Amino acid sequence: MTGVRSNTVDAMLRRSARRTPERVALRYADRTWTYAELDDAVSRAARVLSDAGLAPGDRVGAYGHNSDAYLIGFLGCSRAGLVHVPVNHHLTGDDLAYIVGQSGCSLVLADPPIAGRLPDDVRVLALRDLEDSLIERLRTAPAYDGPEPSPEDLVQLLYTSGTTALPKGAMMTHRALVHEYVSAIHALGLAETDRPVHSLPLYHSAQMHVFLMPYLAVGAENTVIDAPSADRIFDLIEAGHDSLFAPPTVWIALANHPDFHRRYLTRLRKAFYGASIMPVPVLERLRARLPGLGFFNCFGQSEIGPLATVLGPEEHEGRMDSCGRPVLFVEARVVDESGKEVPDGTPGEVVYRSPQLCEGYWDKPEETAEAFRDGWFRSGDLAVRDSEGYFTVVDRVKDVINSGGVLVASRQVEDALYTHEAVAEAAVIGLPDERWIEAVTAVVVARGEVTEADLVAHAKEQLAAFKAPKRVLFVDELPRNASGKILKRELRDRFAGEG
């Protein structure tokens, strides 16, 4: 009976292929796939994986850069009932071995140039660029004819970014991701007529599950590129592509690019941002440059697929620091440490109930029990809800700074610093201090001549004195993961001994 009620990740593509078989589904490099061709390639990939001795439920790692082969590998795993494990292609050494080992991968789909980083005992199938690769095998492989997975089966382990601890594998079912796709389509107005560019890594849940997969579900024409190169993105926009997702770090880079004010970018209609907090001053500069562009703030985390709330273009006025309201299949509350809901306007931790949520963390029962309490998922995000149901994220619970016994939200200090013209990027952290417990410390990437005293004085003009940085440290770049999240844990570790 499973096939009768098929509602799996790969079935979303199959329905699009039957509805618009000749429409272009995907462009990558010099290859173009119609929906019918892409669906056929997914069936052949599922057969390749099955013939490799893999059985439903086995984990298959994916360690490669963006490509059509990467997407086909994911969907082939879905169709064969395998559990896909996307791995950050920048990881090496112990970090890489940890995810491959902790997930128990039976095989890793890898790009040949980086496959040598994998542990010696791991089976590897090349994703691309070799004769013995997934793309090459699709030429001769028959179609998959094995059992269909159930909507309740696991389809992916989404490892958390590990900004505060070792990564955990969020166990995502077909059912959870399909619900999230529908939420994304509804909240973001994704349409068949859109022409999106996908430039962020496909191993990250936002690019794959908020944009590429939902856009395949509605039948849009998708273009995947290797990386968010400003020149390449500008070229594609001028050629008619009208939809782009990028984290704030990429939007900041685009806005600071010397060609930003010279290129013809008015064809861009939908701008999505998320994965980390967008500084309000940066958003104001972008909107001033492109007044006809609709901005969507997309907020969530891996464990919920990852979309939880959206702030639409018409909702930005008067609430530009908000992450919006919950999407179609998400219920959210703000609670205190005991789990009791707090009044509107009071900071607390965001908790969720949703069919989009993961089943828990792979082989981590204690962490699962800690995250799922009293029927709700504890997000770790500190936020305020207003009377109209809009949420504003104040900070990560673990990033709030205890300065002299008073709690300071790092985001508020960062927004103040971003209003200074010489600040390109800023991250505010708490560092151990004998007097203050934690000293409010700004780590800044400058784009002009500026001193520590200048920035402290600038912050004090906008903030209460106790919130202003006690110190400003200048660096060439901020550490971040591929989703654009600044790794404050690394900054705290790096500067912890500097008093």
C-alpha cells in the first residue's frame, strides 16, 4: 500500500516530471536536464546504489561540491530507501572522520579531488569527473525496480553546524521534509515561473530543502552554480534569473562589491536571506539600492527542515529586525527555563511543535531527550514574540553575554557597530573577565581606517554604556561555516586568554 500513498522526497520530482516532462528542471555547467530526464537519472542512480550492495536504511555520505551529480545522488538515495548524509566539503581530519563514522556510512559519494581526505576504510563512489562516476554509470544503468520507501522512513541525517558542540545528526523522515517543502512553497511564494539561482552548498539544508527541492516540486527552471561568486551571480541576474537565496555574509559581500551599483540587477524579484541574523543597516542599504526587490527573511534550524518562520516583503516595514511568523506546518511559543510560556514582549527560548521536526539525533538518546521536552522541541534561540505573532530573535541562548550580572544580547551590539561606515563585519562575544564575569568584546573586520576608541565611542552613542564593547579586536576575516553562520565558539576559544 506504500506506493498508493507515496509522499516521499523523490516522489515530488516524479510528479513534476509527469506534469511537465519537457520543461527544463536543472542547469549545471554545460549540462541541462528536463524534468523527464532528471527523474529518469534518479531512477538509474537508485539502481546503481542498490547494485552496490546497499540496502534500505543504509547511510550514504555525500562529500562533494555543488553539481547535478550531487542532487541526483541525493534523490537516488531517496528513491532506493537509503539515508543520505551530506558532509561539509571543507571538513578534513577528525571532523570529517567523526561524521562519516558516527553516522555509520556504508558508502560515500565523493568528488575525486577531495576523496583522498576520507578515512582509508570508507568505500567511495565518485560523484563526477571520472569515467567510473555516478554520472557516467547513469548512461548504462537500468531503472530502479526495488521497493519504495515509506513516508515515515529516514531519508537524511542533517548534521547540525556544531557552533557550540560536536555536530549532531538530525534524523529527517520523508514525511518531515515534504511538509517543510509545502511550508516553503506557501510562505515564500515559490512559483513555476521563477528562475532561481542556487549558489550556496547543497550539503546545507537551507539551499537544498528551502529552495532547490521546493522549486523542483513546483516545476521551476533551476540553475546550480559552484559557489556564490558575485560576478557569476550578477551575470545570471542580467540574463533573466530572478530569485536568489544567500546568507547575510554573502549579501554583505554583494553589496560591498564594486560592481553592485553598476550592474543591471533590477530583474531580480525575490531576495531570500537567512541562516544567520541580517544586520539591519545592511538590509537598509540593499533595499535602498534595489527598491523593487522583495526581501524574505527565512529563519529556522536543521532540526525543523530547516524553515520555521518567514518575514515577507510586505511585512518588513517597522519590523526589519523580525524573523516573521511561523510557516504553515509550524507552531511556536516563547518559554522560560521551566518551559512555561512567557507574556508577549518578554525574552525567552523558542520552542516548536511541527510535522517538519526531526525524529531526534542519530545515536544520541541523551541529547534527544534534552531537546524534546514536554511535547516541544527546544530550539536554543532566545527571542521575543509581539502581540501580532511576529518573532524577533535576540540571540542564541548560549551567546547571550553576562556582563557584570546583566545580560547583553550580542545582536544589539552588532547592529550598532554595523552603522559605522568602517565596519565590514562584526561579531560580538563574551570573554572571561575578573571584574565583569564576561566582557562584551567586538571582533571586527574593518574596511577603512578606524580605531578601537572610535568604535567604542560610536557604540556608546546608541547603546547604554554597559552594553558597549569593553574591547574591540580587529581581524582579517571571521570564521564561519558554509551556511554563513559566524562561529563564535571559535572566536571565544581563540581570544579567551587575552585579557
